[in-house]
Amino acid sequence: MIFLATLPLFWIMISASRGGHWGAWMPSTISAFEGTCVSIPCRFDFPDELRPAVVHGVWYFNSPYPKNYPPVVFKSRTQVVHESFQGRSRLLGDLGLRNCTLLLSTLSPELGGKYYFRGDLGGYNQYTFSEHSVLDIVNTPNIVVPPEVVAGTEVEVSCMVPDNCPELRPELSWLGHEGLGEPTVLGRLREDEGTWVQVSLLHFVPTREANGHRLGCQAAFPNTTLQFEGYASLDVKYPPVIVEMNSSVEAIEGSHVSLLCGADSNPPPLLTWMRDGMVLREAVAESLYLDLEEVTPGEDGVYACLAENAYGQDNRTVELSVMYAPWKPTVNGTVVAVEGETVSILCSTQSNPDPILTIFKEKQILATVIYESQLQLELPAVTPEDDGEYWCVAENQYGQRATAFNLSVEFAPIILLESHCAAARDTVQCLCVVKSNPEPSVAFELPSRNVTVNETEREFVYSERSGLLLTSILTIRGQAQAPPRVICTSRNLYGTQSLELPFQGAHRLMWAKIGPVGAVVAFAILIAIVCYITQTRRKKNVTESSSFSGGDNPHVLYSPEFRISGAPDKYESREVSTRDCH
């Protein structure tokens, strides 16, 4: 729209064209409300040399050619017009002054169309101008809204109505503008083609709540019943705001989880679900679900929803907590220690919620923590009693898991007090029980003969280990003298311990009762028995075997007639040969 403060271009063109050719100037389009009137401004020109005495004119409707018999709107010669225009048309201009302005009254929709003017100067000097004006009969005001209305930015909305009826002037008012702003009426304005409009402006700063608001304008004509209303809906653009989203979500491992994100924006936003920067799902929509089937602990974490359009963005997060039973605990720390050292063992697991962690040994609670994922067991200055199997147990309301681990305490040998020798008939058995870690070596020493027998000589010594205990048995047969002194010596890389094994039982008392003489007699008898046994064994070539666990006796050491491998030569004189037995 161009508003002119001086003469419109239309009239400037008329002035500049005088003294020329056939021509007419009128607005190409003009509007008026139904039931009102319209004044179609018109000027025409013809060659100056014609100099007619009287100038006549004719207005035609929808066709410029008389031979087509178009409806006559106005005719200055006869005043005969088409019935549709009877009493409705008259000429406002002075044809002698080349002004052909036409007034139409009581407009109805059928009068809308093209209007042509024909100049009649007499005789053959008649000319139908190709220029014409299109009349638009309207019944609603025109509300002009800017192409883009953005929330937070001031906007101007105008209401425009045609004001081309000199007999009736419209008055404008706004409908539904409460809360938007106060209107400003600019009044009657002239357009660039010589037509007139009535304009009212409304300035306001829209909000997102104004989107879709129905704004109206009313044109009323005083002293008539004519009222016309027009409406426009505001299309307010605004950035997204996330209005719907899950709060923190707890789910049991293996269950189905559905996260919802909904946003309000215009235009609709692009919704994106993300986790750790990775896009999981996106779509242009007002709401978007993210479905997680059979959730695992690995899906525990923070999920973000991003909503964006051309006018901005918004984002929110939701935390998904996957509840699950503890994982099998892991044990990191010392599992082998030397007696006296400090042992630190860390038991850890993973669960949600955090578990109760407990470390047991032989059903005794050694340490426990509540709602922690780690448990530290400190054993200052470990002893052999700390050696053994331990259990770390983790549990919460969703389940329980446990892990066993062994602590091996290494220490020097300890010969237990139950170690002893015992005599029965012609046999002496010496039992040496050693507690040690790692497994020790055991040797039996007979100081009176300067003989040492170790556990590797399995013909004479039987050993069996159970846990930290090593039991070694030395068996001696045919002893005819006083009970021998037997010393058990045990050693490993941490130390050595020796103990002279005490005798137990009635056989020990017998040696005290018979005295020296009885000892000589018993010695002679023992020699005879040994000789007999030796000859029998050589004849039968029988090899005796022993089994501690099965109850059989192990290989025995016969003294003094059986020689011990590795014994000193000075004891060979004591051996009794088979020739001496004859």
C-alpha cells in the first residue's frame, strides 16, 4: 500500500497526457461492501482536434463491445439502462471536463464484475476504452497479519475495509483483542490507484498462549443496520518447551520400560532421545516414546530428550535406575601370607541397590558393611589359625551371590604335643604330628645309633597330610634293649623344630621292671626271633608292605639285626648274620 500526501499518480498521469490520444484512466480494481455504494473514479481523453460540441458517454458491464449487447450501466444520451442498474447508477463526473466517474448504489453480489467506459463525441467519433475497472463486492473486513508472528517480538496487525462510498463511511472496531493491546485507528487513507480504505492498527507482543487466538474486526455503518465482521487466527511461532516427561524411573532387570517426552512448540519440534551423546530415537512429533525391552544393568543411566525447531530448543533428562541382584563377588588381595604379616582382602560386587556385604569363616562373621559395593578385611599379624576357607556374601532384596576364597598362611613347623612313641609286643611305633605351611620335611633320629631316617625312605616311614597337618609314623620291630630315644625333626623354609618323642603305654614300664639281667635274657630271645624271621623271609622271599590308611603296618625297622641304609660302618659289628643263627 502506498499512501500519498499529494496528488495521486493517477491524476498526474491524466495531466501529463492531455492533448494526445484516445485513453482512459480508472482503478483496475475497486472494492465496496454489499448494500453500500461505490464511486469508480474515471477520466478519459481524446484528440484535441475533434473539438466536439457535446460529449456523451456510456458505461457497459462485463463487455466493451456494443455489438455484444452488454448490459448498459449508464447512458448519458437516453438514460436507458439495464434493469439490474435501474435506480442504482448515476454519473458523478462531468463528461465535458473528461470526467467519467460512476456511482453505483445499493450494491449486491451480482453487480460485481468488469466496468467499461465508451466515449461518444458524435458521429463516428465513438471509442470504447480497453481500460476497465473490476468491482469486488465484499462482506468481510480484511485483517492483515504479518507472514511471521514470533512470540516475544512486537507485531502489527491491521484491519482494512474499502471506503469508496461517499454516502456511507465505515467505523472500525476490534473483537477479541483483550489482553493483546489497544487499537490505533489511522483513518481514511488513499491508495495508489485513487481508491480509499479505512485502516485500524493493533500493536502487541504475542506470547505462546496467543497461538491460535481468534482476532476479529468489525465494520459498522452509522444510521444503518449494516455490520460486517472478519476474523483471523494468530499463528504464533515459538520455541519448544518440554511439558511432559517421566520423573526418575526404577525398573527391575528384565522388565519393559517406556520413557515419554512431550513438547509444546510451533511449528512442531524434532524430538530426539539420546544417551551418552548417542541418538536412540527421533521424530517430528509433539510426543515421542522410547521403549526399552528387557532392560539390563548396562542400560542404567541418564537419558536426555532434546526438542528443537527453527525458533529454539529445550532439553530435559530422566534417570533410569535398573534394580538387580548382586553380581558374583570378586576378591582381590593377598591369598598367601607369611605368619605375622598383615593381610588385606578386598571383596567387591555390583548391584542396585547396593548390597549388604559379609565375610565369613566357618560361619563366623569377620566383617560386614551395609549398602556398600566393597568390603575390606584387614587381618593384622596373621596366625596359622587364620588359614582356611572364607566366604564373601553379597545380598539385596533381589537376590544373593557368594564367592569362596582361601587364605594360605605360611609358617614354620610346629610339632604337636600328641607326637609320641608307643610299644606293643615286639613293635615300637613313633608318631610325629607336625602343623606347617608349606609342607615340611620330617626326619626321625635315633641318637644312640647315630641313625637318621627321613620320610623319603618309605620302607620305614609312612606320611600322610591332611590340611596343615602332616602325620609321619616310624615303626621299629624286634627291639630287645631299653626303649630307644627317638627325636622328630621337622623343617621348611621358615624354620626347624625338633622334639624327643615321649614313650607312652605299659611296655615302657616293663623295661624298668625286668632290670639288667632280664634285659640280657630278653635280648637273647630277641636275637633268636630275629634269626628265625630272617631265615623265613629269605626262604619265602616275601616283601612286607604297609598302608597307614588301610590299617596294615608299614615296613618296619628291625634292630639290631637289620641294617639301616646309610648307617655308619661301626655298627656293622652288631649285625647278626644268618650263619650265627645256626
